[in-house]
Amino acid sequence: MPIRTIVWGENVHEQSNATVAGLYPDGMHGCIAAALNTGAGISAETATLQEPDHGLPEVRLAATDVLIWWGHAAHGDVADRVVERVAGHVWAGMGLILLHSAHFSKIFKRLMGTPCTLSWREAGERERLWVTSPNHPISAGLPDHFELENEEMYGEPFGVPEPLETIFISWFQGGEVFRSGLTWRRGAGNVFYFRPGHETYPTYHDANVQKVLRNAVRWAHNPAERLRDVSQAPNRPTGAAPEPITERGPKLHKPGEEGFR
């Protein structure tokens, strides 16, 4: 079975900015999905902010192995119910890849539990990405570094929790550095943040960036069956304990009561 992937795009700049529309006539989400579909074992589709449920209804997420997220101008327009739905599926085992300005998206902040802040500069400067984990599946087939001639600068400090792994570090022409490829585990879901991807530059046409994204989809995929009831915290009655026990002392909850959590 191929890795079922959805590329979620805000699809705002493509409709309102001539430069972005010229670089990505099918949208950034369309460009990314097309690049993924050149990779063996990946089947990518798209979803956008403007669709009902932002293209991410429950039934579709349940059939998705990996979700890729790009947003920038309209983070606040994403419905909270959809954010919680996506978070639940990540906790249950769906992979999530967040690109560029998705660092400030509701779903990234929800899963990180931190401000996810950084410094930035839009000056079209050169970005040099150094591979800091050359044996990692996400960096497979890459040179020890590669360059993007024009990109937006993101600079440290990056207000995220300490990652499990740092795969890339970026240097920018103005002198700043940034941890530009980071992984986490949230519940049963693998999460990867990848920094490049400012909309007014042809970043997603770059062969190395496309290789990173294909590698990341394969890494983020969890082939195990999706966990169920990941948000439940049931009250286990005394009689259901693995070993016999006798209740002692006063109780806050009545027998069978759902109770406080």
C-alpha cells in the first residue's frame, strides 16, 4: 500500500499575489504533491483552507498516513475543531510535517505547547542548509550541505521544545543560524518541522528540498494500526484491577462515576 499523504495548503497567496501565482500556478500544495508523487510508494493529494472542513473531515484524516501543512497569512482562520481533529489523529499515529511559516500555525503550537517564536527577515538572501545527522532517513541521499539562493531568514532562538533530533541547521547570508529540520514524537505520531519554503521564492521546485520531503513522508509514516480513544482517561473500577485489591479510605467519586480528570 502506498503512503497516503495529504498536502494541506492555505491557498491564499497563490490567489492574491502575482509573484506567488507565477511560481506556483497549481498552488504550493499542488507543486509539493506533484513532487511527492514522483517518489516510489507515495500517493499524495491536496486539501486547502477554503474547502469544507478545510478539506480535512474525520473520514479523510482516518484514511491519511501523513499530513503536510503549509500556512502563513491565515493561521487564525483555521477552525479550532479541525485543529483538535488533526491533533487527535497525530496522537493516534498519523505523521505530521510542518513547513516554513507553519511554525506559527495553530496545530504546531497545539502539539508543541510553546510560543514557537523566531526572528525573521525577508531579503532574498542565500540559505545554506547543513546536514547534522547524515545517517538519518530524512537526509538520505543528500550532500553534506545544499544551498537555496533566495530565501527568507529565520533566526534563533526558536521557541520550541527540545527536539528528539536535529537533522538540518541553516546559515543565512546575513549571519544568522537556525535549527531548520527538527523531529518530535507526539503520542504515536511522528512530527517533522522543515524550515525552507517562503512563498515568493521557487523553493519547492528545488530537487534537494523535494528529496527531503519525500524522505520525510517515508520517515513520518507509522504503519501500525491507528490507536483508538487516545483522549480517553477511564475510571477503572476496583473489580477490574489485574490483581485483587481492597478499597481503603474515603473516595471522591461514586462507583461507576466518570469523575474528574
